[in-house]
Amino acid sequence: MSKLELVARQDVDQSMTKRIFEVRASDVPGFSSYVVLKSEGSTGFPHQGTWTQNVSNNNTYRYIAVVKTVNEYLWISELRVFN
């Protein structure tokens, strides 16, 4: 995997939904074991923006998840994973 992109919802600007999260990868459906590919802190990314991160992980995974690491909700439009 070489790159991750998270696309923000285009119709609503709620900054708390685009911050403090991790992108996790696993071969286990329940994510009882996982690798954190990338994370975002309290800065977040802009309204109608796309969060783009290069990933230097040559492993293959069956499952990818975006998980909030605080008690807030996550509101994104799309997750893209590139090989």
C-alpha cells in the first residue's frame, strides 16, 4: 500500500468529525490485532478537503478501518486505499 485518502463530506462542515482518528489495517475481521497505518491529531483536515497520506507499508491486509480515538463521531464521504 502506498497512499491513503479520506474525502470529507462536501455538504456539511463539522471540523470535529475530521480529526483525532487512526487508519487501521488487519487480517482479523474484529480488529483484535491491527496495525496503525496513519493517524490524525486535533488539527484535522479542512471542509470539502481530502486527507492524503503516503504509507510505507508493503504488507497486504484484508481489512482497513478508520476509527475515532475519542468519543466523537466520524463523518467522511470516502476512504481510498492505493497500492
